[in-house]
Amino acid sequence: MWLDVSSLAQPLGGALAIGNFDGVHLGHRAVVERLRAAGGLPTAVLVPDPHPLTVLGHPQPLLTAMPLRGRLLQAAGVEQLVRLPFDRQTAEMDPDAFVREIILERIRPRHVVVGFNFTYGRGAGGNVDRLEVALAEAGVPLEVVAPTLWNGTVVSSSRVRRCLGEGDVAMATALLGRPHVVVGRVQPGQGRGRTIGFPTANVATDGGIALPAQGVYAVRCRIGPQVLPGVCNLGPRPTFDEGESLLEVHLLDYSGDLYGRVVEVAFLQRLRGQMRFDGPEALRIQIARDAEAAKEMLGVATPGWDMLGWPG
């Protein structure tokens, strides 16, 4: 899906967008829309990986790992996904050298599109004004896309992360134009959910991916060709005095062995925060209530399923 820029057999030409595109939120989608409108040219994106902030020692949780990010970009209409392997040497490139060696020599675009806050090169010394001058010297036009606003504030990956940190997955959905999704593999647990009639799948996720705040959520899960509704508990299990934070999903009206399976979990709505109950029976009653509440919420239309490429 992703092709390293150093592996290009020949320059791509066409229209090129450059950026991190973490989350492929509404602001990123606006960039892609302008990319697709660039005179009917073939479209490509150039994305640094790992994230530059990680390389520079300021890691932050990502909204999407590269495989999911690529799927979302292609769903938005991007034809070619190009990865820029990012390391300290790349970070220290002179901005003009970056444009000359990476953009013009390796890709040779006929049109370039970036967001309004795009920076590049050593110390983020390159900005849209400097990029416009460098590209103009090579006869390549630059299009700078204005910020996308939601309720008067700019849509950004950092804003989405704040929403997730507050447990506001509904607002995160609005900003992303789709539900926030985390991907993980089901691993064996202690089977406590099964003992009270609500078996759960313990999903081990990538530690670098942003998770919502601890609590209970209505979710949909993709497992292979199936999309199933469920209730997710994110955090420790205070009723059992277990402090380890877990992502546990109870799939509604489903039975089967999921150990080792890859699961995509889409967060749709927060049902409640974490609570400590007097014992397993009180917990069982509450989970039953959560399941009923989730069924009602899961009946409401949610935008963005076409972006995820889920079946059904």
C-alpha cells in the first residue's frame, strides 16, 4: 500500500500533497479535495514516518497507524501513497535541500498542495511562503489550503486527541468525519466476564495509538468480514481490584472464539465513566443496562462508514 520515496522507479509527476495526515480528519480531507481538483492530474501524498515529533523526542499518541491512514486516504480519493522514512538526518535537512532533493528530484510533481500550517526542514525553518518561492523557481504551482473550521475553531489532530482524552468520542467523530478506530489483537484474559454472563474480548492495542478516556462506550467492531455491535470497557476493573488498564469488548448477540483475531473497534458514544460495584452481581446488572443503552445508540446513523471501508 505504502511505497517508500526512495523506492520510486521513476518520478510520479502529477499532483502531490505533503503532510502527516494523522487521523485524515476534515481538515486533511479538504487538502485531498483540492489535490483531486488539480487539473485532473494523478494524485499522491507524501507522509513522513515515523511522525517527526517522535523522531525529535516529543512523541504523542497517533490517531492512526500507517495502514489505517493509508486506507482512509485512498477512500478519500488519493491514488498513490508515498512514505518518507523520517530520521534525524531527514529532520536536519536544509529546507531548500528538502524541496530540491525529495520533492523536485524524486517526485517531480506538476502541482503541490499543503495545509496552511505546513512546515519542513531543519528546525521547521521552511514554511508555505518559502515553499512557494522554491517551487516557483521550478515552475511548480503551490496551493495552500485554509484551515477547516468546526463551530468556529480549527479542526486539527491535536483537537481530536483532546476530545478523546475527555471521552467525547461523539465530537471526535464530528471532527474526523468518521468514528475513531483502534486496531488490536484479541488475547486471553482471566474470563471474569464469562462468569457473569458477559464474555469479553481483551484487545491488545498499539501503545502509540490514542485511546479515549477511561469509561464504557458503545462501539462497533470489525472482525474479518463481520461488523458487530458491542459495549467496550476501557480502563482497570475496580470491582475486582485490578489496576491494569484494559480494552475489553462485549459483542452483543455473538458467541465464538476470538483469540488471536484482529479487531477494529470504532468508538461511537460514551455511556458512562468507570464505577466500582459491590460485587459481580451488581456489575452484571449494570452491564446489562449498558448493553441496552448501547443498542439504542447503535441504531443512530453515524457518518463515515464509507471511509472505513467496512462491509455492510
